[in-house]
Amino acid sequence: EEQEWAGPEALCPGWLEDEALDGEVPGHSGDPEGATHAYERLQSTLCQEGLPPTLDCSAEPCTGFGPLDMTVCILGSPTPFLPVLLEGGTRCPGAMVLCLSPSWASRVPSESSPGSWSLLLSRGVSFKAGGHSALETFVPPRRANYVTGTFGDPEGGWVGELARDLDCPTGGSVPLAHRLQDTLVARWVLAARANLPVPPTLAFVLGARGDLPDEPPAPGVRLVRLQDPQCQQSLVQEEVGAFLGGAAMEPYSQVVVRPAGWRWWGTGTRSTHRKEEGAAVAQAVGARLRGLTEEDSVLLEAMVPTARLPLPPPRSPAPRLPMALRICTLVCRSWGDRPQLCQVACTVGRAESPVRHGAALPQGLDSTLQQWGVVAPSQRQALATRLREATEAAMAALLATEAELSPQQRGGARAHTDILGVDFLLACVDDALELVALATNSQRCLETCVLAEAMGRGVGEPRGDLPRLLAEAMLHRAQCHLVEGKDILLIGAGGVSKSFVWEAARDYGLRIHLVESDPEHFAAGLVQTFLPYDSREHRWDEEHAERVLELLRSRGLRPHACLSYWDDCVVLAALVCQGLGLRGPAPAAVRVAKQKSRTHGHLQRSPAAFAVPCRRLQSHGDVERAVAAVPFPAVAKLEFGAGAVGVRLVENAAQCHAHAARLWRDLRDDADHPGIGLGWGNAMLLMEYVPGTEHDVDLVVFEGRLLGAWVSDNGPTRVPAFLETAACLPSCLPADRQAQLVRAALECCRACGLRDGVFNVELKLGPAGPRLLEINPRMGGFYLRDWIREVYGPDLLLAAVLVALGVPPVLPARPAPRTHLAGVMCLGSEHGEALA
């Protein structure tokens, strides 16, 4: 038997633990209280990173943790997750807690999910900004909102016990880790569900094994179910002969026989044979079958060599030795449950006896491909793109497969694999380079990628994205759990365009209490409590707010947050929020933003140079006075308008008079055109025309601090009206011009007093920089929430709820678009025939 070879488990990245000896099945160490050793390892690693030692604050208990305090709990060994803990401690100081011992935590029956458990932490190492950490005790115990850990570590059996059947999102479990460590299960998922090439594999299992469905068949994997291996030797020999002589084995000269299953993962138990040695191969398979259990399998697989590419002439006459390359990838379940590649690391060893993962240092993909002979940058980039697509497809297939498992099979109803390692070979198939998927794991690729990043920093490379992406994903999951079951008072249901609100509320577990003017609104049956109250005459919003507060008191409702996504109701929502003592923008600030002439008048008194000259119009006399102050061409629009209704370019005073007369005649109150602000009256304003391109900036602001911003482009508007003709996201503008728009939008919001919330700001960008059109003191409407979610991942609706709850949302620090969207605006008046 050969101990080291170029097959799937040869370069398994075991940086921390020694590999088990040949044939030994790893078990528990019998030391469930290894906290002292783990704590010492943590201090050693912090010292190596140049960080201060953990401060022992356990003598003074930490108190005051409430239902809105976030706790991300990492169970087990500190080393694999340390960069993530440090990054999370910087983003959300104190939210990341490391639990090193089962005595530091307890499980209590869940109050919200019968049959599940809540994990309470009485002790832990919490992480703060700047790499500081503290050993703390929590009185009363602190409730975990998200839990993950070293589930694949055989010495951390207590980790799996603490994380089993929890009521909060759990980033893995022992049963899920065992599935990942079972090469046969992994290959079936990779081949059958992700359509990825795998080494040709013949697998023998006992017939009773039920975790491997017969359908769909996995290309490249043949499954043979045996009832009694000792009595079916002829069937085994027949299957082995057919496999060795089959078309799939034609390109390969060697095969490997080995046991598979989580108990054998990383043991190095295998034998290598030439393809022509059919009798020896069948004998080796038969020998392994004698010890077959229901959890295990015996694999006969092709030994796939790494692709050999033409290399430049050697500078030395010394012979070149054949080498093997394994590509290690790490992918996480990111925003919107979408897979996202975090990092790639490569390991190289001798083809006939390559180094094990613990004996070879990782290196980058690009330099490795260059070393292998992929000279053209475009080819290397194309391979990197294919690798990303393959890795993310593997994660998507794994998540889909896990969704079909029962809660017991997953280790809990909330348990899912959130971090996945996938190993690939770079092979040559039909004279083309091919990525062949080998195996999956839950921890080893994380260790390798963490090491690769640390090595890069040693030579001055900037900090990579790995810790940030993983920390953001964990903190985001914790925040999603944080909002579950919260009572949200929503003012105004809006129209059909806001239907996503009710779907999102169900998905996030929000309890919506809706105040709505239309007693027959379709949303009445979609919310926890429907409170019909006619507030359409918004000039009396102070009185409406008092009535709404009385309505809440009479129902005994005490919401955790209050907000509005509907333009007409933003001032009323701010007043109710103030009356309830909840977080939200001040009513005065919302009034300034809601009334366009007040917005610009207010900004003209501030240092910001983004306001545009404008005048309020309530009569034809106002038109005459405005003409003297605002140059033509100018824009006439409704003072409180929305949706670009009634906006028009006017070339002179006569056109302005005519347009105002039409509006004042046709649009008198809300019944004439619901949802465009006529509940505030039909006053108009005349604004100087601003040349340039039009853009939306959607902002998330918490206590005046910018947490997230997204810039989208609007196509040329339909003159003389100003309906946009198209839109695209992400913006086509260069980064510095986008930065101008974001800064202008933020300064305008701050100057108006909008310090907490999700706001939509419309601006024009001309040669002299941004100019404000208007501020919408609520989440961007129409397509913007869906598009931002599709392109970047975060959900503006969730962000608005978190801000209203008083929790700063975790958003991508460096948002990168995952796709590009463009849309064309179709109107019945212009495109009715085509639409029909």
C-alpha cells in the first residue's frame, strides 16, 4: 500500500492536527474540557499576529444583554476562525464570542421553537476593534443568534452536542460535516447536482444505505449496492472488470482502491494499481469489502494526473520531475443564500508521492498557473472564472441537497452548511484543460486559505477578502435571526408595487401591524394586525398620529419599531415613532425632505452647494414672481409629488402658466391620482433646469453614519415630461464620480436632519458636479430594492427594519456587483401596441 499519492485525499490541508496512521479510524480524545490548551493556543496565535493578549475580565460579570444584542458564537478550536473573529470584532465590537469549553455554555428549551434549544453563553472570549479580546462572564447568560464551529474536528465532540437542534441559524453540524467528509456522497452531489466532472469512480455500498439516491444518476460515478459482499464476489469481479475496461478509464493508466466515509476521511488508507492488473484490483476491492459497514463504501477510482502543459526550455540540464497540483477553494453562503467564492489556494507536490497538505505551503492560483505553463493572462483569467463558477455551483448543489434532508439528518431545523471547501484537480480532457472536482470538506480548506492569507501579509500583500466575507455572512445571519418575531408597525400599505413587503415580512419572521386608509386593502389578510384608519388628508398628520397612538393603546400593541415605505405616509410614521419613543428620523427633518421647496431652501442656507434655485407656486401670481427668480428653461412639478407625475420642462412663463392651470384643474386631491402626494395638496414649484445625467442614490444611515450606498443610472428622460426611459445597476460612472453622488446625497440628508433610516436621493450629475433633485425620506421604490438585492445582495427592507429597531445593519464593506441589470421603461401611452 502506498501512503501518499496524487489522488483526492493526498493533499488534504491538515495544518493543525497530525494525520491518523494508516488504517486507524479517528475518534474522540476523551478530553472534553480542553479549554486550557485551546486558550493557550489562542494566546500563542495572537502573539504571532502581533496582537495583544486576551484581557481577563471574568471577575467582573458583563450584564445588560437584551433581545436586540447580537451574539455570533464560534465553538471549538480558535485557530481556523481567528481572522473571522478579529474582523467581526472590528465590524461589530463585542458581537463575536469564542466558546472554548462545553462548561461555558448551556442549552435550554427554546421559547420560540418547540422541540429546539437555545444556546446560552455564561463565559466566552469576545473580540473588539483593533484586535483586542477579553475573557468575559455573562450574567445573565448571553443568548446566541448564530452558531458555528469546528464540526469536522474529531476531538471536538462537544461542539456538535452544543450546536444540535438549536433555534438560531447554525452554520453546520456534525451530520452535515460527515456528509461533506464522505467522498462518495460529495462526488454524487458534485456530479449529479452541480454537473461537475469528477474522477471516474466505481463505488460499492451495502444495499440498505439510504443517503445515496439512485436518481438522478451521477455522471462518472457508478453505484453498486451489495447485499452480502462475501457471497457476491463474482458480481464484484464483473463490475471491476467492466470499469477497468470501460470508456471512462481509457485516458488513465492507474487506479486507486480505498475505503470512504467520514470515519476514514484523512486516514491515508489506499492502494494504487496499474489498470492492467485486473486480478490484483479485484482482490484489493474484495479485501476492503470484508470490513464494509452501512456508513462506509469502497471506492475504485481513476488516478487523474495533473495536466501537462508545454513549458519554456529549462535553464538547467537537471531533469524535470512530474508534479501534481491540487486547487483548494473556499465558498460561503452569502447575502440572499447565494454562494460566494472567498478564496483560492493551491498546493503542489510530487506526482508519484506528493506531500500531504500539512507538509506543503499554499500558493496563489495565478502564479501557480503561470508556473504550470498557462502563459496568457486571458487564459488564466478564464480559468479563474471557471473555477469560481464551478465552486459556487458546488455550493448551490450542496444547499439544494441539504434542503431535502430532514431536520434530524441535518442536525437541526436551522442547520445548514455556510462554509464549504471544494478541492479540484487541473486535468487535461480531450486536449483541453478541465477542472475535476475531487472532494469537499468543512474545515481543512478554511485552514489552508487562512494560512495563505497570513503568508501574503508577511510580504506586504494587502489584507484579503476572506475574513471580511465570512464575518459579514455570519453577522448578517445573526441579524436576520435578531428580527424574527419582532412587532413592526407599518404606516401605509401602498399599492401592488409594494407587494414584496408582505413576502419579505413572512420570510424574515416579522409580525406586521398595518395602519392603512383603505379598509378593503388586499394586504389586510397578509399581516398580523390590520388597523384601518383614514389618514389620506396629510395636512392633519399631528391629529392622525394621536388617533393612531390611541388605536394602538386600545389594542394593547407595543411595537418594537415603526416605519413607512409609502411616500405619502412618511411624516405620519415619523410622528407616531416619536410618540412611541422609537428610533426614526425626526418629524421636522422628514417634513423638510418631503416638501421639495423647503428642501432646497433649507440646503441653500447650509454649506452644501447641491441645492437648486426654486420657488413655490400656489397661484398664477406666484408664477409671475417665480419667473423673475428662476431662469428658463425650468422644471415645473408638484411640491409633494411622487413618480414623476406632473413634471414638465417649460420654456417660458406662458408654458408655466398653462401647465399649472392643467395640474390645478385635474389634480385636486388624492382621489384624482392616489399615491402621488395629493393628500398634501396640489401646490407646485418652479425649479431651475439642471443639465447632466440623472441618478438615484440609496443610502443606509445610522446615527448620521453612512453604512451603505448604491448608485444607479437613469436613462435620458422623456422630454418635455421627465419619466425615465431606462435604468441600470451598477452605475456606469467611474468610481470618483459615484463618490461625488454618494457624498452629495449624504450631506443633503444630514443637512435636513435625516440621521437614521434608509433614504432615496435623486440627483443630477453635470460638469460641475452633483445637484439635488429631491430626497425621498424612505426606501427607494419601484425596482430599486429588488435590483440592489439581485446585484449586490443586501436587502434595503431588512436594513430599514434594523435601523428602526436601533441596530446598525451589517452591509458589505466593499460591495462588488455579482451581475449587471438594465431595464427599459415601457408606458401604455407610448408602447401599448407592443405590450398588447
